Amino acid sequence: MEYFAEETAVETGTSRRAAIKLGAALLAASAVGVGGPVTAKPLSAPSLPPLSVIALNRLAYGPKPGNASVPTSLAWFDALGADDVARLTAYVDAQLSPNFGADTDVNARLSAATAHLPTLTLSRAQLWANYYLASGADRNRPVRDVRAATLIRATYSQWQLFEVLTEFWHNHFSIYAWDGAYAGSTWAHYDRDVIRANVLGNFYNMLVAVAQSPAMLYYLDNYISRDDGPNENWARELFELHTLGAENYFGVTDPNTVPDWDGVPAVPNIPKGYVDKDVYGSTSAFTGWRVNNGATGTTANDGSFQYYDAWHWPYGPTILRFTYPDFEGSAAGYRVLRTLADHPGTARFISRKLARRLLGVNPPESLVDGAATRFYNFRNDADQLKKVVRYIICQSDAPNPADANAPFFTIWGETVKRPHEALFSALRAVGADVRPNDGNGLSSVWSTYDAMGQQMFGRRSPDGYPDTRDPWLSSSSLLYRWRTFNSLMENSFYRGSTNVGLFVDVNAVDMGGANTPNTIADFWINRILGRPLDDPAHKAEITRILQGWSSPSPTVTPVYGADQTMAQTDINNRLRRMVAVILMSPEFQWR
């Protein structure tokens, strides 16, 4: 750590500016170039990397550095089998059966942080009492605690696919958590008991848990929906975002004119999609679904779900051409959830969305067909979602090995890492030490992170953050991404104690004797990317940082030749700058 004193303030400022300039130069010369609010030119496909790189950047938050004994490292993945089919099969099957008790690093870090992340283990009732009802309560404290725990898990967990899927479902059932009210005060419950508990489970069960959570009831206003004042927000988003999707919306029309479903999976005698009248009918079915908040008619004041019959519209609505019985009570809402969870349109919508996250923006229709068929056929299974995810990745059902022709093997670069993926994968790549042990120990991290445009649990609209490429290639988003990488490598997030904050020490890494600009660059490019840069010119630019260049300008004379042995002091002063630029490279952004 003594080397921090060796770099002057001038050098640090130059380092930051030089890295950002070089990052811009590399991206401008590459297929990920920026030229306006979004990329200004078509993006060419990057070269296909080894399977280990593909798998650990799509089914994990990037590889960890290390040898074959380090779980989720490139070498560890390559040792899982004799060929790519065996490796992918072994990885996916293990990841879909996580043993959280064996996640020793994560468990130790969360245990050490418990005193400073006090809400993680509290029940919903305890959260409600301590962080909603209590006078002067910090109602967003549970959100901050879950955010810190998410960072720890994403950085250190060996069950990386579970973390990726957890984020997927948080984004699918997107809620603005920083409300200082029902969502914020009970967020640890929503994360633990609603999302994480159902990630590999049954979609209907997850849907019920979401619908009855105080966070969602409050966010979409169903907690005040009653027969004489119905609120359609929840019902509208339930159809459009959570189940059938806008792709199955037929607008404002007579529901009897909607054609029958004729797609895959084949299910007879049901409408192909929904119309506004279906939303209105569902709104009435959910009247009286509220939160036990101590108000008139409630039975408790603990944040639990309550069905309040006095607020329920008693007459049966017609939804998707089926007329519900009158006076069905709470059963009407459950019937809506079951109908939507079991609809083949929902199976296709969810399967396609999962495939876009796990493969790319244009998954083959044949794969979506197969996944949707399994989503529907396994609709009553406790591990329905686990089976669907397995098929999407392997294009086969357990215990069969992955299909050698599965699209997963050949799709690469259709999307880029979103800000949270970029941060998590950077932390893993450089071996960061993350210890948020004072509640606000990572406040500087989050202010920088939020500027990239993906505040965790902070999407105001219920549609979730986009999982396409262009929104994250805007000039502003990329600039703040580069600044985040710079701040990480300069230890701007370090709080002066190894027990608090976020610390990176790349100079402590054993580089296996590498001591020239070329060999050091090769070591770190392989360590972070797992393969050479696509453009050899980019390698030359990165090497020149170690040679002594303080900017990308070709007029600066290098101090070292590319193959000349460097003084350790110069390595210490320049290495962090070079690693930051590798993190800015186009190759690091693809998934």
C-alpha cells in the first residue's frame, strides 16, 4: 500500500485524464464507438471467444482470476470437462442446484457485515415495526442493506447464475424501492422471501408472492383499490409487463374478436391475447387486496397481506372470455393469477425474455418454442423455472448433456454489459476487497455507480431497465462507466481501512515474472478478458501506457521500449492506469 504515496497529485490527475482519453480512443476506433446519444454507426460482431469467456460473462458476472482451484475462474471452468459440451453441462447443472452453505466467502463477508447491515435477517413484521412504524425510522435503510449485500454476493458468490437470475426477476417485477414507505421499509423481505425464494421455483408461486407483497401492493397502488374506487395500475402491469406482455395486447376492442391462440405451445380454445376489458375485469378481481397497515378494517399492523371483503367488487368479471362466478371473494384474484401464469402467451413472453438475458437479443425462434413448451408443460412443477433456464442454455433437459448445436455456444456480442454487470465484473476481474461494514461505507461507490444510469432498485417506471445494447452505449453512460473504472483503480472508493469500503491492489498480484510493457500487458489482458484483444492496435495503445505515455497522443516519446525491463516504481505508478483502460476496452463490455 506504500505505493499510493509515490504517485503525486499531478500524476493522478494525468492518469485519470489519460485513461479516459485512451478509453475514448479505443472505443472510437472500435465497433463500440460513440458519437451521440447512442452509437452512431453499426456495430460489427466481435470474434467468438472461448466458451469459458462466454459462459462466465453471461451466466456469471465475469470470471474470477485464479487457477483451476478457484470456482468461476476461467481455468476452473475449463477443468469441468473434456470438451465444451461437458463443461457447459457441468457448470449449468451445478449452478442450478446451489448449496448456499458452501459459499464460504460470501457467508463470511455477510456475517462480518451483519452488525452494519442489520435488516437482512429481519422478518417482514420486524421490518415493518422497526423501519416503517417506529418514530424517526430510516425507511430506506433496508434498501441500502440489500444493495450492499447484492454487491457482496455478485462479487464473491460461487453461485453466479443464481445472482444473475435474481437480478433478472428483480428487473422483471421492477419496483422503485427508494420510496421511504412500504417498499423501502420492507425491501429485505421482498428480496429474500419474494424474489430469491422463487428464482428456481414455480412462476405462479412467485406471481402470488409478488402480488401480495407490501412493496408491490404499495408501488402499483392496489393497497387502496376498492369497489367504489378501483385502481387499475396493478392489473395493467400484470398483463403488460409481468405475464402476457405487450406483444399479446390487442388494444381497445371487443374481446370476442380476439383470435384463438395458434402458436407454440399448442393450447386450444383460449384467446391469443388480451384487451382493455380484460384489464378492467382483473382490476375488479383484485379489489380488496391490501396491506395490513392498521387502517380501518385491517386485522393487524405488520405489513402482511390482507384480503378485505368489504372493499371487493362482488360480481364476477369476464376475463379472457371466461366469466367468473359472482361472490367469489379472494378466489377471483387467485384465479386471474393462475389463468395468466398458465397462458401459453405468458410462457412465450417469459421464455423469450429469459433467452434474451442468457443468450442475446435475437434468440432463435426454435429455442423460444422449446422453452415456452417446457414453461407450459412444467407449470405445476415446483422447479418449473429451473427447468426452463436449463433448456434455454443447454437446449436439452436434465440429465441429458447440452446439445452440441445449442445456440449458447455461438452467440456472442449481441448485447453489452449494463452498468451493474460492468461494475460487478470489474470488481471480480481486479480482485477487489469489498467490505461495506459501516452502513454507508460504499456511499462513494453508489454515487458514481448511479451516474451510469442504472440505480439499483431505482427504476421509476415499472418496465425495468432495458436489456438491449443501445441504451448503455450513450456517450453519457459510457463516460461515467470509464470514470467508475478509473475511480476503482485509483482507490477513490477506499475509506482508509481494510475493514471498510472497497480496496484494490493490482500491484500485489503475482504476474509470473512479467516485467516489460509487452509481457505485463499480455498478463493483464488475459487475466481480465481471457483472450487477446480483437484489434492488435489496441494492444499497442495499452502497452504504451506502461512505456511511459501519459496520453494517447503519438507525439509523446516512450520511456521504455515494448520489451524493455521496467523499474518496479514505474510499474507501480502505471499499472493501475493500464488496467483501467483494459476495463474500458470494447472486449470487456461484450456479453
